Amino acid sequence: MSELKVKGTIIKIIPVESVGSEGKWKKGGFLLNTGAQFKPNVLMTLFGEDKIALLDSFSEGQEVEASFNISSTESKSKAGTYFSNIDCWKIQAVNSASVASSQPPVKAEDIKDEDLPF
């Protein structure tokens, strides 16, 4: 499977909570607005303290690119019912500089008459 990524704006950081039968695991996350026309908000889940720490350098309103895995699990309380998780494992800031072209910009004074296509 290829790497799954999505870009968007962090609109809410979800507080960390203890999960599991004895509360051994920590879970946090963030709500990402992808800008899609329909249902633009995606809840990205972070499991474990190392993944939750990824979010420490980001804040609400910041544009990011998140890499994630999707998994589905059958409910233990209701057979035949499944729920899906979007587990984020990498977060990167989106900078306008990172989208820069590999070609240097052309200045008007650098264009010579013989370079013109007509």
C-alpha cells in the first residue's frame, strides 16, 4: 500500500486521554479541515506518548500535512459492527517555500528577443 497523506488546517487539538482496560495507553489527536467540498473535517488519532508528542510543535490554525494509516476493527460489544481509525504517524508543517519550483524564476530583463516563441 502506498503512503497515505492529507493536507489541511488544524482546527482543534483533542485533549490526551488514557485508554485501555487499565488506562495504560494514551490517546490524543486533532481535527483537520481538508478544504474538501463535502465533509471536510477528519479526526486524526495519535496513539502512544511518542506520537502524541508530534503534535507539541503545532497549534490550531496551522496548515500541516499528515501521514496516516487506516484500520477497521469489529466491535467487541456488537458483532458485525465495525469502526475505523485514522492513525496519524507523521505531521509536517506546510510552507510555501516547500512548494517552490525546481526552476529559478525568470526575470523580464533576462528575456532576449530571440527567446520569444513568435
